[in-house]
Amino acid sequence: MLRDLKAIVSKEVKELVRDPRILLGMIIVPVIMFPIMGAVMHSVFIQVQESIKEVKVGVADFDHGNWSRVLIENLTNLGANIIEISATDEIQAIQQMQASNLTDLIVIPEGFSQNITQGKKARLKTYSIYTGSGMVESARSEAINSLIEAVKRGWSPDPFTVSENSIVKGKPLPVPPSTLFNLAMSQQIVTPIAIAIIIVMAMQLAATSVASEKEEKTLETLLSLPINRFTILMGKLFGSIIVALIGAIAYLIGFIYYMGSIFTLVPTEIGVDLVELGLAPSPVGYVLMGISLFVSLLSALALAVVISAFTEDVRSAQAIVGYIYPVIFIPMFLLMYLDVFSLSLPLQILILAIPYSHPILAAKAAVTGNHLIAIGGIIYVSIFTVAILYIAAKFFATEKILTARIKLKKLRKPKEKVT
């Protein structure tokens, strides 16, 4: 029995390894995709580290005491680029900070030096502008807090406390930037994954629809009916879209419930409306998300139909469509953690050129309130979709839809030696 099992296993392994569709999909594509993703992420992290070094920190010293001067000197010695701000009160200091294009502010309140001298607990306040841009913003805020903690450890035991605050759309918010970042990340991780899954499922659905027609020899009958072929193409697309749209609607309903659950985690005593601050999607944001996802689905379906028309069976169609997945998943992983506009210009162009990155950008824009990004993405993906539909319509209008093939030859078996 074991000998028979070994023979069957050996046969199956050899057959599968010789199939180029499996060889490309399971071995070559991952070997290429993950090193590319690693190289891109490595480049991104280097950019994050470099951006932290260039951060300028505003300091509003309302104490003008010995310990406040020592604090500023210690921060400068640790590498902080200190920009001193002259203001009469905290509100004016925040306004001058934003007018000077600074992203972070340290406020040293009056009585800071006196409290430390008398052995009392002094207070220090920090403000960081929150835009939801991602890892760079969080890393910058954490770097400044680390410098303050390093100074704190060098003084007497626990000489002062630090009150972390955020500035959202010009308004001070008594919530640490890390809290807002964690809330944003919980949304930014789930959303790209959900969008990528919807697009992948839709492409597989459309590819299977055309390939199964060719495999079962029913496509010839369908094309021979007195129906315009463009109508057949659009029927297949919209049939797939209806099913995919059900998934998209279910995703949006779940996303709305998810966002509502997330924002209930923020303490109610902070006394602010997160919707008004732009930290929760507005109705316009939800509409733009839905439109962006719809046009992206339409382009993905049209592309899958064109590609699957060159195959002869469902297995081949699914394998060839699978080669497009890196183009979907690489932007997904990048946009989970980063703001596209914090990347280098070549990477920005590359990400923005991929149509399937725009639903993710639209989801981010719905939270930040930057609707122009979502609208621009919808226009770009719509143009891309029209181009793909034009190619698909031209292809369906010819008999090549029945005869076109992409043949991947199996690797030859090694010749057995004759003894």
C-alpha cells in the first residue's frame, strides 16, 4: 500500500510541477512579489526615519525660568530642532505654530521651574497636528515624546508630567495623537483588506463566467443568437456587478457599523464631535467610497473578461487572473500604514497609476474629509474603465473571442534512459 501511495504522490507532484500555471502562480510570482514588497517597504521606512530627523518642534516658554531653559537646552543637545515661539497665551502659540508650518508644539506653562525647585510635580503640554497621514505622523510624534522622556529620566525622579494633545483641523483636542492614530489604523487595516477581497472575488467571478462558457462550448451558441455582442458583454459585466455590488453594499453597511463601534471607544467627556472634526466619514464620504469601489469593480471585471477570453477552461482563467493579484495587494499593504503623499515621487506615481489603489485612497479621504482625492481617483478610474470596456467590446465583436488562446506548454518529461 505504501509503495502504491508513494507512486501516486510522485506522479501528482511531477504533473503539478510541470504545469506552468501552477509553477508561475505558486512559486515564481511569490518569489518576485514579496522581495518587491520588501524592497518598497524598506525604502518607505528609510523615508520615515529621514522625515523624523527633519522635524522642527515649536516651544512656547511661558515660564522663563531656569528649569525651562535647561529643558530647551537638553532637547537641543538630544537633536531636536527647536523653534522658540513668542506668544501671550496658549491659543496664540497654537496659532503661530500652524502659521509657521510646524507640526508639533511643546508648551512650558508658568510656574514650571518653581514647582520643580519646590519638589512639586510640574506639568508640560505637547500638541501634535493630526491629519491621519499614517506612519510618518505617528513616528514624528513618538520621536518627540521619546526626547522628552529622555530628558525626564536625566533629572530628579519623575519631575514633571506630560499632557499629550492633538490639533485636528486647527482645533485643540485633549486626546493623545497615539489614540487617534490607533483608531485610524484599526480602520485603515480592515478597509484595504475588505476592498482587495471584493475586487479579487469579482475578478474571479467574471473570469469564471467567460471561461466556463468556453469550456462548456456554450459561448458559440450565445454569440450566434440575434443579440448585439456588446449587449452580451455588458450583460456579463452587469450580471457579475450585481453579485459583486451585493458584496460591496454589505461591506459598506458593515463598515458604517464598524466605524460607529470604533468611535464609541473615544471617551465622551472630551466634549467634541468627531464627525464635525472630520475623523468620521460624512455622508458625502460614504457616497464617494461607494462610487470609487463601483467603478473599480467595473474596470476589474472588464479586465478579467478580456483576459479570461484568451483561456480555454476555468482553471486556466483563474490562474491567469491570479497574476494580477500582486498589482492589487502591493498597494493594499502600503496604504495600510502610509500616506501615499509621504512617499517619494516615483512611488506616488506608481501607486496612483494603479486603479485598484483608489478605492483605498477614497476610504482614507472619507475619514480625513479630503474629498478631492476621492473625486480625482473616480475620474481617473472611470477613464481607465472606459478604455478597458472599449478593448473588450472590440474583442467581443470579432471571432477571436472563440479562437484566441494563451497556451502555456507543460515542461517536458525527462527522457528515460534505455538500459
